[in-house]
Amino acid sequence: DRFRESKVYMRALFDYIPLEDKATPCQEAGLPFTRGDILQVVTQDDPTWWQAKRVGDSNLRAGLIPSKQFQESYFNGQYIAGLRRSFRLSRKDRQGSAGEGSDPGDPDFMTYEEVTRYQQRPNERPRLVVLIGSLGARINELKQRVIAENPHRYAVAVPHTTRPKKPHEKDGVEYHFVTKQQFDVDTLNNKFIEHGEYKENQYGTSIEAIRSVQAKNKMCIVDVQPEALKRLRTAEFKPYVIFVKPRVPEGRRRRSAATSPGGGDHGRLTDEDIQEMRQSAIQIDQQYGHLVDRILIKEDSVSACAELRGILERLEKESFWVPVSWVR
Ligand code: 5GP
């Protein structure tokens, strides 16, 4: 029994640097990891220190990591002896900018999430694909391109809008056209995963719109504000989250003279544009990085589209780590 392989896997939701951890019984025995790493927990015998290996490491020796309970107590402020400053700072940043999206009451948010391998079976509902993007990623365009190439496999969720229907449009195709009153009622009833205003009209994407794509056995691709992730992370949708970051030109460039390398499609970018793009990517990464399955660095539309296509194809064939609560 002692030699049986552990089946407990955790996705790390924080970075751990044993050499900076004053609470560990042995810094040298610690296992360093980065948020997003999958850890195989070998023993949970000790309530404060687990032994774990990193999945994908060739290193056979297990190392010490703080247990979930221990780490949670630290994040809850009950544990103050160890000065893991970097965690504290990044948590403060998150709360500062996340507003109601932050989740201080939920320690799961910050420690480990138990995960398991999941492979979509042919008769199963396709997973929801969620694109989030930082400034300049143009994820809607990316989504439309990939779907246009393969409209019988992929589809958008048809949004609702209060704006008048144009002559060439059909209700239920481009949009579900609804009255403002109806839209307000739907909003109050929490029908939308996200909604917003544009030129005094309301727009929003409903949960039902996603379900109806999946009912046709198509893979639904949505591009949303990252705040919507909380609503979408359910066993029903099993979202695969792709964070699209535009490749930001490195180094200092003269004002208005910077273009993205490799004939990218940003056009001319000023230093300020570049700075804002970087900042936007950093912010999303800090707040939502732990919910991201895959980062796609976008050089230009054509190569990003090809990469996205490849990811979508693998999604139907390979297994991926998902929270255990999605499959139990
Ligand atoms: P149009 O009225 O020209 O079809 O769309 C105008 C704009 O409405 C789009 O460019 C987009 O910014 C916004 N829009 C369209 N669908 C949605 C949606 O589902 N949610 C939100 N928040 N905005 C949308």
C-alpha cells in the first residue's frame, strides 16, 4: 500500500519559493512551484506539510509543500510567523483592483484546487471555449475567423440586444432582438453571463444561448470580460479558458514609430499604447491567471487563428486537467 501511486493532484494557485519561506521545517527539502503547476501530492499525512512532485518533472524525489489547510490559514491571516511577503502583496493587489470580483471569503481562490484528468467522450457535450484577452488582443475577430472556417463545428452564442433589427438581419441569427423592458427583466433574473451598453442600446449574452449551441453538439466559443469566468466555471460548461495576449514590442521605441514585429496587425503604436497593453495583460494575469488553461501569444491574426484552431482540435482529442468537482 505504501508504494501505491497517489491519485491526488492539485493545481497550484500561488507561487511557492521554499528558499523565501521562513515557516518551512527545511528550505532545502521544499518543492518550488509556480501558479498553474500541477502537483501530485504523494502524502498528506502531516497536517501542515505535504510531500509532492510536480507533474512533468523527471525528478523522482518528492519535496515539501505547505498543506492546503496551512496555506489557507496563512491567507486568512491566522498564521503570521512566516513572512511570505510576495503572496501577501499579490493578494492585496488583487483585492484592490478586483472589487466585488475578489473573493476573500473563499480561500480556495488562493491555495490549491484539486484536479483530475478529463477527456471529452464523443457522446458528451463539447466543452465551452472561453476567450479572454488583454488590450489589443481583438478576441472577437479571432473568434469570428475560427468559426467562419468551420461553421458546422464551432459557433458563437447569439447575443441579445435592444437595438432595432436591421433589414438584412434575422431574429435569432445575428441577435435575439428584445425590448428594453425584457432586457431589464432578463438582467434581473441573471440570464446573462455578461451585458453592456453600446450607443444607448443594451447587449448581453445569455446562458441559454450557450446551451443552445451545445445542444446542437457544436463547440461554443465566447469572448467575454474575465469577470464572467466565475459564472461560467461549472461542471455543465467545463470551460477551457484561453487568455489571448498580443505580442507587445520589447524595449523602448520612438513615439509613433513602433510597429509590432513580423508584420503584426497592431499598426502604429506609441509608447503609451505599449505601456497600456502591457499593463492590461499584467492586470488580467494577476486577477484571473489561475483560471486560465492556456495562454496564446498573438503575433498577428493569421498565426493566432491557426494556433487557436490547433488548440480546439486537441481539446476534442486529448485529456486536460479540470477541477474534480466537474466530473464527480
Ligand atoms: P452592432 O449593433 O453593430 O451589431 O454591435 C455593436 C457593438 O455592440 C459591438 O461592437 C459590441 O461592442 C457590442 N456587442 C455586441 N454583442 C455584445 C454582447 O453580447 N455583449 C456586449 N457587452 N456587447 C456586445
